[in-house]
Amino acid sequence: MQSKSENHTKGQKYEEKAALYLLSLGYEILERNYRFHRNEIDIIAKDGAYIVFTEVKYRSGTDLGFGFDAVDARKQQRIRKVAESYLIKQRLGLYSTPCRFDVISIDGTELKHFINAF
């Protein structure tokens, strides 16, 4: 079993891969690991007019499911709360700012980008 710091280092590696992928698509990275209380959003980016809140999940293999599967309803609710915090902090309208929630699932060596995932 890996230690918490080993998992954190591994997570940072795959979040960096996801950020580089988004940059290659023309996204502007606004924040990385934005925290509100004990929860965080891995990447906050701008895609045209949209603020994109992106969760990155990595799985070394698919025998325990795909990374995307880990973003369940409970996790989605936490991400929404952190997103609200970000919009308020940035003085952006909660209802007037175009936003979306994406998931980048890295399963083994395959990266899948789920746009407007929830």
C-alpha cells in the first residue's frame, strides 16, 4: 500500500499531464488544486467564455473500474461547492457566468476527456 505522500506525488504527475493536455487544446489554466475547506478542484481553466472545473482521476488499470467512475454524485456535489466558492471569490456571477464540469480520466496510458460530464 502506498503512503499518502506517494499518492499525492502520483496525483500531481497525472494532474500535470491533464493540464498540458488542456493547454494543447487552447485552454487557459486559471488555478491548480483550488481548495475550499477540505475539498479541492484539480484544475480550473478557461475555454472560450466558459470557466471549466476539471476533476482528474487516474487508475493504473481498469480491473477496479475507470477513473471516471470515482466521480460519483457525492464527489460531484463537493466539486460544485468548491466551484461556487471560486466564483464568489473571483466576484463572478453564480448564475451569469458560463461554467461546466469536466472529468479527465487517465486509465493506464489512455487519457479520456469527458466534457460537461455533470
